[in-house]
Amino acid sequence: MGFSVNVYNNNGKEIDFLANKDNKKYYIQVAYSIAEDKTYEREFSAFKNIDNLSQKIIITNDDIDYSTSVVKHIKLKDFLTMDTL
């Protein structure tokens, strides 16, 4: 799909993937579920201090939409059928 992909360390918080394409950055966290408060906090805290010019995405198996004003939630089944981000 033309992305370069790396793991990213955000001041000790690992972000699963940093995907770059056409001068755009996509920070991506992947978790089976973030329904539990502890897991939700851990996954979302990895995005702390990342500018809002870059797309922040969390991919889970959850049916509930956990999108916020700065983080886009994508269900795994939807991600697997997407052509692009």
C-alpha cells in the first residue's frame, strides 16, 4: 500500500506502528479490546504529546466506537477490508 512502517517510542510509551506515506504520519495502536478502563488508559496514553496534525488510530475488536476528538477508532473487521486509511 506504499507505507513505510516502524515501531515508535513516545517517551517510554511504545506505539505499535508509525506509518508514513506522502508526508503524512499515522500513529497506530492495536489492542484486542479497550473495554476495561486500565487497558483503555494504557493504549490512549501512548498518544500523549503527539501533535494533532498526525492521524492517531486505535484498532480493536470492540463493537463500541471509542473514537475521540483526536483518536480515530477502527474496528478490526473494518480495517481488514479497507483500501486506505
